Amino acid sequence: MLELELLGSPAIILDGKPVTELLSAKALLLVCYLATEQERSHDRDVLHNLLWSEVPEERARLSLRQALHHIQKTLPGYLIATRRTIAFDATRPHQVDVMTFCEILAETNVDTDQLEMAVSLYRGDFLEGYYANDSPTLEDWLGQKREYYQRLLLSALENLTDHFMLQDDWGHATVPVRRMLSIDPWHETSHQRLMLLLARQGEYNAALAQYETCRQILLNDLGIEPTSETTTLHERIQKARTARRHNLPAAPGMFIGRQAELDKLDKWIHDPHRRLITLVGPGGIGKTRLAQELVTHHLHRYLNGICYVSLGPVTQSEFIITAIAKAADIQIAGPASPRKQLFAQLAKLELLLLLDGFEHLVTDADLLRDILQAAPDIKIIVTSRENLDLQEEWVFTIDGLSIPPEQPQDHAPLEHFDAITCFVQNARRKRNDFGLKGQEDVVIHLCRILGGSPLGIELAAALVSVASCTQIVTEVEQNLDVLGTTQRKSPERYPSLRAVFNHSWQLLTHDEQLVFPRLSVFRGGFTLEAAREVAGTTLHNLNGLVAKSLLRATTEDNAGIRYQIHETLRQYAEEKLNGDPAVLLQMQAAHSAFFVGLLQQQSDLWTRGERQTTIAAMSRDLGNIRVAWQRVVDLRDIDAIEQAILPLRRLYDALSWFQEGSSLFAQAREALQPAASSEEQFVWGQLSIHCAAFHIFLGNAKEALNLVKQGIDILLQHEKDESLALALNVLGIAQLNVGNYDVAKEALGECLAIHRRLDNRRDLTAPLANLGMACIRTGDYVAARQVLEEGLAICREEDLHHGLAQFLNNLGSLHRTMGDLATAQRYFEQALPVIEDIERVHLKAIVMVHLGEIHVRQGAYDQALADCQAGIDLMRQISDLQSYAVGLGWQGLAYHGLGDEKSARRCLQVGLEIALKKQIAPVILGLLVGIAVLLLDSGRQEAGIDLLTTVAQHPATEYSDRTYAVELLAQQDITLREGAPYQEVRPLTEIASTFLVDLE
């Protein structure tokens, strides 16, 4: 038996023993050639030209004869030689690893074991270490064979990787990927796969290091940067390293059965073509619990984990966006539409999105199609009582838990049927000595008439503490008979389940029957305090409802106990409440009053500095708050609206949900117009002010100014100084944003005067911070320092962390404008840990860009680029386009300092496009400074000097940009006359547009 190992360093084994007698290199190559090309005989002339093409013919013939003699002596009988031809005798027992390798991979359906066997044969390249430099024909043959076998190996390794990844076997999958990279280190897709595999195993640092390895190899060897796909994956891994893996609620109990459903759905999730899976079934059938169990099996399959969104509290279709954004920790802010912002952020993620309870929102199902199109690595699982009717949808119908058939075909034990197991386990929660013996047929019958509904079984099992199984069945069947005429408009169209509801209802005490319908006014759960105040219940009644499985008690971190009601049960309770219109109105009024009161209570806590606590408290009850707000607006309840305005505005500010906040307030403003009474006019004025504040954050400066002026005109007619002070502060910010600095200072000064007169010490901080910035922008450093240090002192004395971060930032801006960059840097760096503490993403973004500016002006361009990039990423996240444009300007100058002119021009171009679109004069002027630097350094001194002169003299230029422009002019030996008025030769937008074209 002859064995030839040709993949790697060649080895010859004859009858189980290595051939130690050395063959010459050419003799060995001849054996290998004949063995791998054994399907035919080879002409001697062809062979000596192949191996000895560079020597005279006679010498080549002699060399061939000598090599043949040596081979036949060493491997007797394996070559067949005639005067004209030589061939390998394939009839003799032999094995050639490279032929086995090719045969395995040539099969149509190669399994994993065969792939691993083929890969194991490949110890190295074909005839590794052997070359034929003196024979170009042979060298070409060797090169072609090596390339061909290597391609086969890479394909096999890729198939192995695919197999292991499909099995979620990330550890084994890394082995073939690493081997692929050892062969082809420039294969970027393999780098991507290894990054992804490492990240899915939680090795985030190793995954990020692999990105750096990829980047260095591509840059050093090929002179290119990684593709956008690799960079996007790098960003995803960075996000995954710090983000939570999931936000799934705690499971209410042990998951029972459903193995067949889980197995099929597991395959669906693995299928890349099934990106929208809808679990459809009646209420109480267990869709939510099954979906939650399903996604936990795939927690590590998605780089950014699982995002659970409960849609029960979502009462209006426009709130779907913010519900998803909140659950996914996505900031929605700025002028772009929330829909676009959500899509942009989801596009950066590999995420499994679970949308629970979509049935009341099916008319807006197109949103899901748009998400799939915008975010290719998002998979969506929906639970709903009806199909979404989308082409992309794969519908999985959920039936009841398995029940023994009426005529059993085998003798399977009852515990093999999920419905029976579910009943027994729930019964034992109520009566720990419950046993099935002697009641098997009754329980089977009960589960059968309930259709295997987990909710129905749970409710029926809860009755074992007060009735026998036979009595439960009797009562349920009697209720079932009554339901023969149940109307289709019923919230639950499945009579058997409704029968359980009715029977459970009949077993409630009188007080519980009074309370349960009243609880249907809540959305998204409630506390004991809320239930007492709104529904007039007691802890005893709530515990009774929990004991009967009509409520669930859940414990949230730092939030105490909250009560949840299954949506199907809530609708049943709501139907009962609707049957008594007087009580319905009473409950709605009590609900609105409680949550408006909650907003007011949280507002008081906010005023005392407990900002984070109030945000958490209000966020938990956002579903209830929305319902309460909408109701008081519909009723034009002026007192309630006025109480809710400020805390509701603060909540939406804190969440950065400016678009939703603007929409809610605009609806209320429209509902009160025309305002009939003086009180309505006053509230309408307040709504105008708060709408203006939202528009400031959305970057709509002109709309904001228009709204705030309308509001102030109304508020001036009323003697309510606190409201007027708030309006003047908003006016000051709006005027600052459009470059009307003197008008801004006047408004902020009036605001301060009101607060000082009212001795509202804490309320001084906002106008002081804004007035400080107005003074900075006009170069009034003494006044700026005075007001900012006053505000800083108040924040420290009153322990106002939010204000402290703002004043440290503003003092940094003051010293930056004065040219004291070292002190400015210290203030900004002091602000960062405070900002991290209070989680102010927007302020952190601004501080990072300020640090970037400082490093640009110090010539530390690498650090400047990193700082600007960090700030810009955050600004993009919250869609603050105004600050984003500013950040792009300084990032452009950082690139310019590093010699990357293409990137520098692109940054300035995009920034200027944004500023021109939004017509933000101060930002346009700041970006023109950056363009002037590029002009000067490219030898266009005249154009650069003209541009800097325009910036230095324009009245809307921020003082920091003005001083930088003057500094740059001084470097060109240009000194501007002090106080020289600005002569507008061309509109600013026209000047900017000209240079925008120049950047393209």
C-alpha cells in the first residue's frame, strides 16, 4: 500500500513505513505529478520538457531516465514505463491525500464530518517547500494546483463556519475562520466573521482588537481603510459591549410545554428570509409567554440582544415610535422626524425586536415593513390577535396547550399533556396538597372545554381552594350555556374562556366585583396608592384578586410592588365598567385627577432636586399619564391642564422626546383655540411657550420665536410672574439661537429680575446659565463670569447636579472664548463626570466638541479628532442637527491639521448644508471660519481674508468664532478697525452657498 501525503511537506509511506531513502527533488515531483494526473499516460517528451525545460534535450532525457530508475527502485511496480510513455499504475493499492481531499469536496451533499475530514487532510499548501525555478512549465503547474486546492480549502472552511454559526456554536466556528485568515489575511469578510463570533461569545475586547488588526493589515499592505460594513460592525460591537442584553420582564411562573412550537419557531428564527414572525391567537392563549420563552433561546444570537416592547399602554398609533425607542434606549430628539430617527438608529443594530400586543395597532403595521427595509439586521416577532396582513409576514397560529384526545390511541401518561400539567401546577399554587388521582377525567374535560387556554386553565385552577374540580366544570358549563347569544363585539370571542371569566366573576366578593371593573381604567399597570385613590380599593381586595389570578403583583427595582392585569381580562373588566356609565365617568375623572396630581407631586420633587427619581417615577406611568392628559384636554379641564403642563414638559425634556412632546402640546393648544375664558387664554399662552421650547430643541428657530411671542402676548395680560419668567427664559434661548444677542440678554435679564423679586433661588439657575452664554457671545466677559459664578454657587449649595454640569460647561466656554484654553479644558473635564452621573447625553456631546475645538487650537489634532467624533456620534444619536453641524466644523479642522483634506472638506460641506437648511446664522458663520482656514492654507489668501473679515464683523457671529477669526487675521498681518460696522455686500446665505459649491 502506497500512501502519498502531498498537502503540506510531502511524505511517502510504503506498507505503513515512511520511505527514508531520499529521492531527488525532481524525482519526487515526477512521482507527485504522475500520481495526481493518473487518469492517463504521459509522453516522455512532455515529461522531460515539463521537469527539465531549461537544459539541453539530451541531458533532459538522461535526467528523466535516471529519475525513473531511482523511483522504480524505491517504489517498485508503481510506475508503468514504455519507450514512449510513463504512467502511474492506479490498479495498485494506493492513497493520495490530495485526491481524497478533492473527492470529498466534489460530493453534492457533504456533511460536517466529511468537511472536517477534508480540512484535516490539508496540512499545508500542495508540495509545500518545493519549487521548480529552473522549469517554468512545472512551476506554473505547481502554482495552479496550489491555488486550486487552496480555493477548495477556503470554500470548505467557509462551509464549516456557516454550519457552526447556524448551530449557534460560536466557539467551534472561530476555528475555521482563524484558519481562513492565516491563509488569506486580506479577506475582510473573514475578519468581520471573527469579530462577530468573538462578540457573540462576550469577548468584546478581542472583537474590537480584531478590527484593529484588520485595519492595520489593510492599511499597511493594501493602502486602504476597512469597508463601511466592517466599520458598522465595529460600532455595533462597541455598543453591545456596554448595553444591556435584554429588557424582558421577569417570567410570572414556570414555562410549561410548547416544545413542538418552540422547535418550529427556532427554525423560523434561524431562517434569514423570515424576518417578521407574527404569533397569532386569541387572548389568553399564551402568545406573550411563548414569545418570551422563544427569544431567550436566541439571546446571544443577536449582537445587540433582545428588545421587548409592551404595546398595551400605547393608546395612539403615533406613540409606537417612542415606545420602541424607549425600550431600545434610542434617543429621539432634534428636527428630523421620529420615524426617520428610529430607523437610522435601528439600522446600526443587530437586534431581535419583540412587539407584544399589536392587535389594536394593526392599521399601522406598515411601520414594521419600513423598519425591515431600513434596518437589514433587525428581526421582528409580533404577538397579536389578528394577522398584520403584510407581505413580509410569516404567521404562526398559536393553539391551546396539548390535551389528551377524546379517543386515545395510546396510553401516554397525563403528565405528557401540557394542559394537564398547567392545571396541576397552578392548582398546587392555591392548594399545595392538590392531587390529580381520581379526578383525571374531570380535569381532562375541563381543559378540553377551555380549549387548552393557559389563562383559562390558570383561572379555573385558582378555584380549587373553594370548589372541587367537578363543581368547577359544572359552573363553567352553565356559564357556557348562557353565552349562546354572546355578541361579536365582545372583547373575547371564545365562549369557553369567557365562561371562566364569568364564573371567576361570580366567585368574587361584593367589594371585589366593585373594584375589578374600575381597575380597567389603568394602562401599563398601577400601584397600591393609585388603586386606592382611583378605584377606592384596599390591599385586601387587591390580594384577593391576585389570589384568584385576575391580577399579577410584580416587583420592580426601586419601585416597590406594581399590579398588572392581563389585557384580555382588562377588556373584560372594561366591558363591565362600560355597563355603568355613571361609575365609568367617575373612574375616568378619578384616574385623570390622580395622574395629574402625580405629575404635580413629581414636579415638587423635581424642584427639590430629585430629578432622576422623578423621571423614573413618571416614566413607569407614562401610559396612564398619556391617557389622563388626553382626557383632560378633551374635556377642556383648564385647572388640570395647567397643573400638568410643566411636569409633563420636564418629563419629555428629560427623555429627549421632543417630537412627541411637541405633538401632545400642539394638540392641546389646538383644542383650546379659540379660548373663551381668561383662564383658557392663559393656559393657551403657556402651551404656546412650551411648544416653542420643544421647537428650539427641534431646531425650528423661526417657529419657536413665533410661538413664544404669541405666548408672551397672552401672559403679559395676566399677573402671574412665574409663568412670565419661564416664557422670558424660553424667549432668551430662542433669540440666542438666531443670533439676536442683545434682545436675548434683555429677555433673560427680565426673567432674572422676576425670580429675584419672588426669591426663587433655584429658579435663578436656568436664566443665569443662558444669560452667561449671551454675555460670552457678545464678549462681555466680566458680566459673564459674574452670572456664571453666581449660578455655580447656587448649584453647589442646593446640590443641583444638572445645573452644576451646565455651569461648568459654560465657564469652560467663557475661558475658551477668552483664549485661556488650559482653564477652559479643566472646566470641561470637570463637567464630564457630573454629566455621566446625570446621564445628560446632549450636554456631554457639546462638551466633547468643545474639547475638540480646544485641541484643534492647540494643534493636538489626533486628540481633537477623537473628541469631535465622540461628540458627533452622540449628537447624531439624539438628532441635534445644530450642534452636529458645529461639531463637523471642528472635526473638519482636525482632519485638515492631520493633512486629510478630502475628509476636512467633506465635514465642512455637510455642516454648512445643515446650517443653511436650518438658516442658523451663528453656525453658518462658525463654519465659514473653518473654510477660511482651508483657503489660507491652500494659498488663496485673498478669499480667506475676505471671509474671515466677514465673520469678524458680522453681528450674528458668536464671540468665540469672532476672536478666532481675528486671531487668524492677525497671523496674516491684518488688523481690523475696532468697532467697524458690518457692511453687507451680499446676504450671508449667498456667501455661504458660494463656498458650499467650492467644497464639492
